[in-house]
Amino acid sequence: MQSFGKFLVIAGVVLAAVGGLLMFADRIPFLGKLPGDIHVKRENFEFHFPITSSILISALVSLVLWVLSQFKGK
């Protein structure tokens, strides 16, 4: 039961951090405007798919989780 409590606390901290990042995502100048991000704008149609930004964020999250797992394993 104690490990479940730790899990809930860690999950709460992670959710709060992600929420904080989402609140300030507009102020990150390069996010969504990297080379490789797809943006198509027509007369009455607009499509935006930030594939490069998504890959970068995924790599950063994977790195953070890997570092955390290394600390947990020791």
C-alpha cells in the first residue's frame, strides 16, 4: 500500500509539471516551428502537424524517464 502512495505522489508531480509546461508552451519560441513540422494553409483549410517537435519532446521525455529509472535501480 505504501508503494501505491508513492506512485500517486509521483504521478501527481509529473502531471503538475506537464500542466505547467502546457501553460507556458506558447512562450517556447521554437516549439511547433522546427524544420520538418508540417503546416499547410489553404483558403478555408489549415493543417498543422508538428512531427519534428513531437519527436524532440518524445526523446526528452524518454531521456528523463531513463535517468529516473537509473536512480531507482541503484
